[in-house]
Amino acid sequence: MFDDLRNRFDFFIRSKTKFSRKNYRGEAENPESEYVYDILSKFMKPKERDSLRVLDIGSKNWAYVRGEYRFFRQFSPNLELDGVEIDAYRLYSNFYSRYEAAKFYIKGLEGANYYPDDLLNIGGKYDYIVWLLPFVTPYPLKRWGLPERYFMPEKLLKHAYGLLEREMFIVNQGEEEAEIQRALLEKLKIPYEFLGTISSKALEFKNLRYGYIIKKDNY
Ligand SMILES: C[S@@+](CC[C@H](N)C(=O)[O-])C[C@H]1O[C@@H](n2cnc3c(N)ncnc32)[C@H](O)[C@@H]1O
């Protein structure tokens, strides 16, 4: 109760003030980016097309955008890669926001856009969707600093599925979250393929990760 009040207050303030130091600089090519390129290469099979629209959900600071971009760019000369993040103005201890960091990571990537917004405000259609570590239990969302009202895994999944044209890749952290993800997919009657554990030599994690591929019927 008190935690949620604090999260609501902090979230409100940072969303309104959008405060950040400017001109963030980091390592554009980094292990997160390598990791994402590697797991996408293992588990996604896009078809070549004249143009592609791809959505990354919950992009954080999008430090891994280059890996995602490099992967999808192989399948189309005209790539639009959108990242959406509801808590884009969260500050790091060095007073740069995720938004400011994301601006640095997408620099020079034509067709890449970072939207500081709620997934529910995203419309249109996407050929491919990447969703790394959605919140499917309330505690991680609370620890992340988000107000409880944003805990709505079923509504978000339904919305994401509505945006999907071809293939969506979801990665969950830990067996429990993966089982909850499976239950959500089944409840919404979304057909899926369970991929088992997702791992990469580029970056190793303490908790095992699990993946799902969701394909639209007509694909
Ligand atoms: C566990 S983090 C994963 C971040 C990133 N995808 C990664 O793998 O490092 C989940 C992210 O989803 C974002 N998020 C949660 N609900 C959202 C919503 N409704 N719309 C957009 N982003 C959301 C959170 O703020 C958080 O940055």
C-alpha cells in the first residue's frame, strides 16, 4: 500500500517533469545487444519483404536496439523498428533518463523510433513483435517502480496480439513466470509454440529464461 503510493507519486513526478541530464554516451555495441541478436537469430524466422514493421515492447533504455535492428534489417531494406516504454523518464543514478539513453542507442539507425508511452496507446499493425521480460506477476512491476494500476498482463497481451501480423517472440524470466505466461496465452486462446530455455553465450543470467513464439493464423 505505502509502496504503491510512493511509486504512484514518483512515477507522476518523473512523467511530468521529464527531467534528465542531456547527451548520454555509452557503448552502442554492447553484450545486451549481442545477446538479443543471438536469441533472435536462433528463434525467429522472418521472411524477406520490401518493408517490415517491428515492435519492441517495454524497451527500457533500449541498450539492445542495435542487435534487434541488425537482425531484422537482414530481411528488409525498409525497416521500421519501434520501441515502446511506459517508464521512459526513470532516472539512473547518473541523472540520465532511459529516454535520453535510448536517444543515444538509436542514433544513426534509420527507421528506429523510441516511444515513451503505454503499449495500450500503440495502434496499427506490426509484422514482428519482440517482448522481452513482460511483467506477469505484480511483485517485479512494483520493484521496478511502476504503479500497481499498470499491472495488467492479460490486457497487454491481448493488445499486443491485436497488433500482430506475423510472429511474436516472448521471453520470460524463470519457470514460474513462464508457466504464468503459458496460462495467459491459453486463457486468451492464443496459439503458441513453447521454445524451452533461451540462452546465449553473449550474456548469461542467474535465472533461466524461457521463450514462446506466437504466429498469426494466416502467416
Ligand atoms: C522487466 S523490464 C524488461 C526491459 C527490457 N525489455 C529488457 O529485456 O531489458 C519490463 C519493461 O516493460 C515496461 N512496461 C511495463 N508495462 C508497460 C506498458 N504498459 N507499456 C510499455 N512498457 C511497459 C517497464 O517499464 C519495463 O521497462
